[in-house]
Amino acid sequence: MKYSKRGTEFRWNATLLTPTFVVYLAVFVIPVAAVVIQSLISDNHFSTQWYEQVLGEDYYWLVLGRSIWLSFLAAAISIIVGYSLAYISDRLFVSRTVKKLVLIAVFTPLFTSAVVRAFGWQIVLGSDGIINQILVGFGLVEAPLRLMFNYLGVVVGLVQFLVPFAFLTSSASLQSHDLSLVRASRDLGGSPWSTFWRITVPLSRTALLASFSINFALAISSYVVPAVLGGGRVKVMAALVYETFSIDLNWQLGSAIAVFVFIPVMVVLFSLEVLGRRTAIPTRSDQS
């Protein structure tokens, strides 16, 4: 009997992947399938009634467009902030103590409940909050600014929630870069700014797209931040799904709304994945 190394490796890999597949099936495939089936049922019969209702009302399209726009904006800002912090920590600070302090500052909010963080922002952004007290106290404004219960408050809360994820992805990407390319650029007369835009950023392109995908998915599915900092005035799809399920008790319509959100989100994430693969640049880890 001949020994098949390839067959053994395949069986071993399949064994290792089985737990992951089971978990993926249990927490993603089955729930999504249940939601889709629920959305196609009306009076115990197959029906597209709920999809016709969702697709036929401008209100759902308006909320979807607002949710996508806010998620794009929050994801983009969080990547700029997270990548900047990662670059400063990895390239400009040599001291391990400073790097640890940056890590603590970035990741400490993750150990706090999202509800607590959202209400904490009310202390900062409220009419009697810290920012308005400073602005009024120094005479920069005559009356407190409205920094909450609008798009600004929601975006600020989402960005603060998303920055750690952008920082983690960016930091891992920066550490995998071939620094000889950076040194070559500087030796050839490239300025720090030119080297950053022409060498560092292109090398991070795939990681930035991956980070954007993660942050966009997290932002568009966020419920707590828009509910607390939006004050019910900034309606997003996550809140609409929750209200339809929990308040209206209409599970079929809620499922149809959830699928209505799921499809464009998956299209965006798939497009970013394809773009990331096509624009990928080999890093030091790929070449070794």
C-alpha cells in the first residue's frame, strides 16, 4: 500500500478546519438562512410581500443610503486616525515605553461597554459638556453648539469605536514592510513626505482596504452609538431592524429589512476584496 503524503495532508487540514467550519455554519450560515426564509413567509405561505413593501417605500431607501454614507465616512476617518497612530508608533517612536502607552490609549476603550462609551460622549459633546464649556468660556461662541443628536455625534462615536481595529490592521501591515525600500527612497533624495506617499502607503494598500471592509461592516451594523448619540433623530438600518423586530413584533418585515441591508453590504465588501487582491503588492513576509 503506497503512502500518500498529499492525501494525509488533506485529511489533516480538513480535520483542523472542521471546528471552524462548524462554528461558521452555526453562527453565520444557519442564522442568515433562517432570516431569509422568515422574510419569504406571509400567513404561513411563500410570499414576496415584505420585499415588495420594503423596495416600494422611499423611506427604507433613504435610511439605507444614510446608513451607508455614515458608515463610509466613519470607516474612512477611523482608518486615517488609526493608520496615523500606527505609523507614528511604529516608525517615529523607538521607545518601547511610548509604544506601550500608545497601545494602552488605543485599546483601553475596548474594555469598556459600548453603552458606557456612548453615554460618556454625551458628557463631552452635550450642551453642558466639556467642549461647549471651553468654547463658551473662552468666548469663541455665544451659545453652546449642537454636537449631539445629529450626524456629527454619530460619526464621532463610530470613529472612536472603530479606531482600535484600524490601528491593529495598520500596525501589522507596517511591521511587514520591506524597510530597504524606504531607505532606498531616502538615499535617492526622496523627502519623508514623498517616501510616505509613494512607498509606505502603496505597500499598505491591501491592509487599508481590509481595514476599511472591517470597519464599514462594524459601522453599518452598529446600533448603540446611533441610538444614544443620534437620540432617535438619526435613523439607521440597525435601529430600524431592531424596532421592527422588538417593538412592532413583525419578524417577517424585520427579516426582509435585514436582507435588504445585507445584500448591498456584501456587494461593497466583495468589491473591496476584489480590489484588494488586484492591487496587492508583495511585502517582506510574502517574499521570504
